[in-house]
Amino acid sequence: MQPRIVDKERIMLAGVSFFGDPFAETGGWTEENEIGRLWKRFFEAAAGTGLACEDPKSASPILEVHVEGPEAAARGHREVFIGVQIDELDEVTIEMQVKNLPAVTYAVFTFRGDRITSDWSQLVTEWMLEEGYRYAYPFSFQLYDSRFAGLDQLESSEIDVYIPVARRENVPADGDS
Amino acid sequence: MSQLTAIADALTFTETHLKDDISVSDMAEAASYSLYHFSRVFNGLVHHTPYDYLMRRRLSESTRWLAETDRKIVDIAFEYHFGSHETFSRAFKRMFGMPPSEYRELSADAGGPVNHPRHLPPLTADYLKHINQQDLLWPDPEEQPPIDVTGLMSWVDQPSAVSTLWEALERELHNLARGPEPEAFYGIIWYPRNRRGQGYFYLAGFLDPWLGPLGAGRRPFHPGLVTKTLPDLVCARFVHSGTRGCLPFTRGYIYHTWFSHASWGAALPMEIERWGDGGRPPRDGACACDILVPISSTEL
């Protein structure tokens, strides 16, 4: 599978986050682990704000960001942040936090149907090795928009996975600015 | 026998007789004090009158029955000696700001008992010792200017998760060697609208003009951190000193005791732990911090 390569400006997100081992109780794609609970908390925090709603047809895209630094990863920890893109800080409600993602080049993989819940990290890693890329930053995000109908309707769903990439000889040493 | 031990005996007695027809005289007898002396000492240590404490404990216990059973409200009222449905409902509303029927509905929607901040748990000798040995009983009002707190945030439903966040933040700070030292450390607690269970959001963070959303880009980019922006707030400032393990006592005092007598209400479902003057949040052992609770003249 060949991803699209796209450049993105800095992305400012408003949402909620989880830090720890999201799969400590239940692994994989289920609404009953910490990530499933985080989605519920996100919708509770966003309720009435106009920032997001649970109906994917009318909602803004929602990003599920996974941040996995080497030290946290050694302990099985990662940060998961679920949020929507905002333009102004005024849009952030007091229930939410802000996360900034850097201006960077992304490899964008689109997954459909059962592929969404499969372990696609291996596929991404293989592609990067073959094409001479590496992670520019230790995070990735999944973008859920109107193409995603829900975990119970995977066959008619589609998501994009954004991987920040840099050529192996060209890794940013010091931030995005 | 110390006054604290005597009052602790009365608390234990009360706890085992919540459903019995007991009076303040019986509580005094359990402490081996005269009624007058007991009332004075109890009020001085517990910061509720004995009768108020008995009523609040009965009402707090009744929430469990409301949430977890379908027993008639009038039966629960009689079980806790309220005399009538009306008396019980009036007392319940005075304490929790809603009638028992509404609490039952909220809990059904939440799928379990709603953890109301005014809920009074059984108080213990350790709690009494903690709250009476320091200056936390009477807070100062304080204006908290807008701040951006940057750090790691997570959902917390056990105390060890808070320590994990602080330890992880310490490591992240180590990696952010360039730039000024953080100005102060803040722990921000945010309670969800649906207060089922004991969980809350916790941000272990610090003030850093280089890292807030407005300062993004001045620090090396760090995808693992989030920033919470707090607006201008009027807060009640409580001084906590003791171990981190005692923080629930301090919090409990604020919500189930201080707020029940104060002329202020909670402005937002949150509180702020502040370690000032370069103080670092504790890994364990002793900790001293301010706890800032946003207040307003009307209850949330």
C-alpha cells in the first residue's frame, strides 16, 4: 500500500488526554479500554460546545493522537489525545486542553473495513524501511471524519492514519519552527 | 482518654447505628461525655454539630440505596428515621441540591452511584487529626490570574496514577533541558459532569512561558505535552501540609464540610494544587501545597 505524502502546517487541537497503558485492562479495538473511555469523555467535554458531536456525518474530523516517547514506551506508557482542530484559543472550553502538532510532512495511509482494526503498524514500518523514511516525531494520529460510520459498521468505514516522516538523512533536530 | 479518641468513639458508634433510632445523647454517651461538653468538643473537632453530622451521614448512606436498589423512597426515608417522605426529600435537597428522585435518575443515567461532592463519608480519627493540626480550616480568598499550565494529563481513578504522571513529567522536563526552569508546578483536577465513581482528570504541569500555546515554537517541539488554559478565577486558598496520602482528607474537608457552611459555592468542578516558590511536587512523604478552589457567590 502506498501512502500519500502531504505537508501540513502546525495543528492546534482542543481535546482530552490519557497517559498510561491504555490496554492495561483490555487490548485491541474495543470501546471498553481506556481509549474507548477517553472517546466518551471527549464527547462529554465537547457536549454543547459546537466543537464536535457523535454524529460523524455532521462532525468536524476528530483526531486520535498517540504519542510514544522512548522512555514512556519502555514502561508500556503512551499518551493518547482525542481532539478537534481549532484556529483560535478562544474556542477551547475550560474542560479541554490544547495540544500542538508540528508543521511536518506526513505519510497518510487510508484504511478501510477490517483493515482499520488490524495491526497496520507493521505495514507502516515496512513501508518506511523500504522507502527510506523514519518517524520525524514520536507520534501518529488517526483521523476520523464522515467516512467513519462506527466500530459496528467497519465494512462501510474508512480512516486516515498520519505518520510524521522525514528522510532518514533529514531528521529535524530541534522542533518545527 | 484524649478528646480526639472520645469523639472517634462517638463517630464509630454513630456509624454502626445509622439505621437505629439514636439521638445526640446516645452519641455523647458513647464518648463518655456530658451532652453539653460533647456537643462543644464534637463541633470543635468535626466542624459539624453532632446532629448535623448524624443527618448528613444518614443522607449520604441513603444515596447508595437510591442508586443501587429500586426501593421506594419513602421506605428509605423511614429506614433512616426521617419520619416522612417530605422530611427526607427536604433534607436531601438541602444537602445535595436536588431531590432524591433526581439523584436516582442521575445515577441510573450514569450506570452507578453519582459521586456527589457534598457526600459525607464516615469520618475517622486520622481525618480529625489531619484537619485539626493545620491552618487549612479557614481559607483565604484569592484572585488567580489567567495561566497556561503545561504538562501531562490523564484520567485518574487511583492515587498511584497521579504519582506516575509526576514521575513521567519529571523525565520529560529532564529532556527539555534548554530554556528556563519552570516557574511553578501545578496539579489541576477536573471532575467530569457525570461524577460516577471516584475518577477525575489530573494534569501534572508547570508554568512555562516558553511552552504555552502562545509560546509554542520557542521550545523544542514536544508532542507529549498538553496545555490547559485557566481563566481569571476567584478561589478559596486552603493550605495543605501532610503527606500526599492525606490530600483526600483535605479535599474531603473542603467539599463536604467547608462548602456546607460557607457562603460561597463552587464556581467550577475543579481544583488546583499549587507548589510555589520553586517547590517541586512530592514523589512521596511530606508535601505542602496550596489548594485553590474556584468559588462564586452562587452554587454551581
